[in-house]
Amino acid sequence: MSSKESKHRMIYNDLYKKIQTGVYKKGDQLPTEFMLVEEYGISRPTVAKALNDLQEEGFIERKVGAGTFVKNTPQGEEDRYLALLVPDIGRNQILEPLYSQIARSCEEEDYTLIWSGSLIGTPQERIHQSFEFCRKYIKQNVAGIFLYPASDIPTETYEEMISLFDNAGIPVQIIYQSLYNFSRTTPYDFCGMDSYAMGYRVGRSLINNGSTHPALCWEEESPLINTLLIKGFEEAARESSLQVSTYQMGLNDNLEEKTDKITGSSTDALFCTSDSLAADFMTELLDREISIPGTIQIAGLGNTRFAKHLKVSLSSLAINMEEIGRMAVDLMRLRLRKPASSPRKMLIDGQFIERESTLC
């Protein structure tokens, strides 16, 4: 390390400590560059470099014609709390390993994770409870928020929650599924699954196994489905000059009627957005003495425990929830280190586990 670099770090560390210990409080004006040059006895470019680093990490802001001011204070040891906000916690068992891994990784990084969420009540009641948690976390001055967007709560509601945290200087990271579809650039950090690649991978496998009329069935309130999953599935079909049929399974839809539509078409492969939905279709098809996978291939998503124990073992797209949890905490550490940096996105691909239901 050169002497110039060590001087720059010396000034940075000294100013950082003064901000952290309250010598310079939030909103206070720092000495001018000229005054710092006089105080430390070094060159102006070295002072400017130290200030630029503090500004890049979000601790100070420089206002033209006014001076340099403290914007945020570093988190002290007593403030090392992160929060997980899940408006439908407990509803999606597939996500439990994700939440547990976030908690373990936070502990490894000497953070305490606070959990919150509600399964009981209408969406409006859960929204009200979530806003109460938002106000609680702001009052506790948590360092950052992991937010999972439940599918039955409007995007505008989450934007309002995030705005509250933004105004309090608390960074928010969206986990598992994006708040927006592929056509919008997210202004928040996001850590989750590469839905496009996953949809493509399943579609490609079904087609390689002989499908010429693949279809996708997604649940009305499935947290696993989004535009990118469908787009990836359709892209795999398009590469083989095939068309994809899509079916939506509503909460009040009749499984037998939906199966009638699928069997009445030329569909020879069906990808469902959950293992449970795939298992339901499989049972209905087998009851009708329709061969799986001879007549129709079936695949699910989640690779749940029962998938390999069905009458015909179910092929399923496995998602490494623990890895998403580890990446989420790593991404939060980067955000806390450099609060002013551009939004980051970290994605994990899935693994398609092929079993009897698709292996023709």
C-alpha cells in the first residue's frame, strides 16, 4: 500500500469513527476540504478521495454551494438487527428452508433476525398487520429488511411499505420472487430464482422426451408462477417450432372439468407450477386409465418430499432454497457496506429432477 493510500484510509477511518460515535451527527455539516487539508496536513486530492468513499457508501452527501453533510450513520454493534417480513408466513411450506437459512446466515454474520408475518385473516387484515410491523421495525432502527411479496397483496401496497423504509434510511431486499415482471427494472435489490431459465429447462426436457404439444398449468394464487417462467417455457417450444397451451387453475375451479379440457386437446406434456397440483392431475388421469408418461408427461415444481413416492414418481423442478437464503444475506451485507450503490440482482437456477412421470 502506498503512503498516499494509507493517508486516504487514515482520513476515511477518522471521519467514519467521528460519524459513528456522534461527533458528527446526521444532518451535521462537515469541515470544508480546505479545513480538512489544514487539519490533517495532507493534499486536497487525498481528502477528496476519502470524502468520495464516504459518499459512495452513503454516509455523507455533498450539496453544491452548501457543503458536505452527514446523511447516514454506521450501524453500531447494538443495532445489528435485520428483519424478515412475510405477509403470508406459514402458507407456503416450500419457502420454510429459505427463511430458516436466512436466519442461520444472519447468525453467522452476528446479526439477529426478527421474523414477522401473518397467515390468519383476509388480505386486508394481513396488510394492516404488515404495516404495523413496518412501523415497529422503523422504531427499532433495524439495519435492513428482507421482504417476500405474497401473491394476494397488491404491488402498490408493497411499494408503500418500501417507501416507509426508504424514508427511514432502511434498505429493502425482495426475496424469492420479484415484485415486478421482466418488463420493469426493479429499484430494489432482489435475490431469487431465475424463472426464465427454469421454465426453459422444463420445456426443453419435455420436448426432448418427445412432446409435440406441451402445456403449462398455473395456480391462480401460486407464488411460484410469474411471467418469466411462462416465457422460458414458451421459448423452449418456440425453438422447436411448437405452440404452448396454458391453463389457469382457480381456487374454485373443478379439477375434473380442467382435466376434461386438457385431455380433450392434443396436450401430451403438462408442467404444473406446484407438485401438489401435478399430483392432483396425475391421480385424475390415472383414474381415467390414461398412461403416464405414455400418453401424457407430467412435471411439477418444488421437488417436495412426496414427489418420488407417488404411484408414478413425479418429475419436478428442484429449487435450492438454502442457497437463495445464503445469497440473500450476502447481498444484504453488500448493501449495508455500500448503501448508495446501484440495485443488485442475484439469481439461482433450478435443477430438473426427472422421474417416471416424464421418462418415456
